Amino acid sequence: MAYPDAAIFDRKSYAKVTRPPLQAEPLPGWCYTDPAFHRREIERVFSRSWVCVGRENALPDAGDYRTVELGGTKVILIRGQDGKLRALNNVCRHRGMVLLKGSGRVNGILCPFHSWGYGLDGSLRGAPNMDRTEGFDKREYGLAEFEIAIWQGFIFVRLEPGGPAFEDTVGELDTLLDCYDLPNMRIGGSREFTVNCNWKLFIEVFMEDYHLNAVHKNSIAGTYASHAPEVADGVNGDFVTIWDTHEGTSALLTDERHKALPPIAGLKPSELGTRYVLLYPSFAFACTIDCMWFFEIYPDGPAKTNVAMTMLVPPSTLARPDFEARFEAYRTRWKVSMDEDIVVLERQQDGMETGRYRPGRFSHLEPCVSKLASWIVTRTID
């Protein structure tokens, strides 16, 4: 269903969205379905914000690379001979060929169309048969480089320069995460999948407890206490976070928590539980007593989201001889709970697509959904 731009981009349409959570309404349905609104999000949210694109230690050596796509922009993450990690435009300067696919290791970047060759720093090193082209200077035709930041071992990219420094974006988040020693954690496992829903719906279900008893009643609902999670208000930074107190790990199915890996060394009794975080716009992750897991979220149109999900563990845990055997229970938890979420997310998207959805109200168990909605309005509506 098409909506008139006059309504979509009129601030008055969002007057109830930007209220405090228990007074607010969710975003209108068009925010999850309309191509014009999606284009506005790509332009003003994803291109101008710091977006998480994985772990730095996944690219340890010179020539290691991985490709990602941010709202249609193709990016190469690559480690240079100088040890520096760069984010380069993955399109040849000659005639627009996509240069690299997937991930791997290269000595240089060679265009498969006309063999223009680039160094690991993006500089143009070779351009066959260009000697007769008047005024051609290889120094002027290197690959564009995007802003990059490394935080707690994670890689962030911003496509459009300007805006807040990365340090201002994370604000006081470091102080909430110090106990987990995230920079030294290692990748235990990962998976990639696609969900036929809007990217915001995927984040919203991760950041609220309201759906647990209905969607996860036979899998993980029993992990969490019956009381509402604690919301961290009044902290500086472009993020929202909730804290769920519970016994044991939340990274296993309720009836398999006896298979837990050792807890992170040094955790205090007050740090036993799970912290859920959304660093706007799309870095969603959770830290519990024995591991953390995070999502890289890549919108692919209004109704499709590509996701990379990764779990991190302490180096001592990864080095255990029984790690792989015990980690299978964690993989099972991932699959079971995520499959349960995907079913409701795709049905929710179907409901949005009817054009008949009219926003209701938020429960006290959904404060982060409300805050994300308000943040989206501030970034997309003049």
C-alpha cells in the first residue's frame, strides 16, 4: 500500500511516537513497509551513523578481507600491509565493477573486468592499456575510503563523514560493559540468515521481554525473572540498555543450562544476569555470565533483513578441549529461539503490509522499542 509523502514525512504524524514510553504509541505501519520511508532511513540513519560490521580479530593479517553491504553501498573491510584496517568502496573506479565477493585473503585487489589493480590501501597500482589516455594519473583514481572506528574489538563504519564522533556515540556504555572484557573475547561461532521483515522489527523483538512467555514459553522464557527488566536511564550515549537479573546463563535453553561453559572470570554477584544493548541504529547485543552474542543487521529493502549473528567467549573458554562439544548446546539455543522469533517477525511484517495496522500502546516491558521509535523519528523527520 502506497502512502502520500505528505503524511509520511509530516512531524504531526509522529506526535504520539515521541512521548515517554508509557504515554507513547508505536511507529505507524508505513515505517516498516513504505519504500520512500526506507530510502529516507538509508540516507539519514544508516549512511550517517556508525554501523557495526563485525569483529576486528576476524581480520588479523595483511590482506584479510570481508565484504558487506550497507543500504546498497558495497564495502570491503581489509587489513593493509601497514596493519591498518580500512573500509573501502567495493566498486572499481574504471567502469563500476564489484571488485571482491565474500571473504578471504588477497595480496592486492584485482578488478575481474579490465584488470585494474589496487593496493591493500585502496591506491590504484596498475591500469593496463591506459598509457594513451590523456592526462591519466593513477594517483587520482584510488578507491574511496569510509570512516572506520574500533571499539571493544568491534568494527564500525560510517559512510557519510561528519556528525558525532564515535566516542560521543558510545558515551558511558564502556562503564556498563567493563566486567566482560569484550576486547579480548574470541569468536566461538557464527551464522548468517535472512528474515523477511523490516530491520526495525528484528531489533525490537530482541530488545523487549513482553513476547517471552508467548513466543519462547517452551525454550528460554523460564530463564528470566517475572519482574520487569531494569532500564538504564540518564546515561550519556546514543544507546538504550536493559538489565535482566537471573540465575545461570541466558545463552542456553532453560532445560540445558547444566551444560553451561565456565563463567567469565571476576564477575561480581551484582553482575549475574544479562545486559541487552542497542547502540543506535543497529548494533544489538547481549552479555551474560559466560559469553556475549551480537547481531550485524543489514537492511535489504523495507521487508527484508540480512543478519550475521556471532557469539564471543573468553580465550580460556575457547581453548578448552571440550569447547566444541559443549558449544553445540549454545548453537541449539540460537537456532531454536531465533526460529521462534522469525515465525512471529514474518507474520508481523505480513500484518504491516496490509496497510490496515493502526498503532496501539506500549507495555512497561517494551521501553526500548518506544525509545528506538522516538530516535528514528528524530533522525528521519524534519
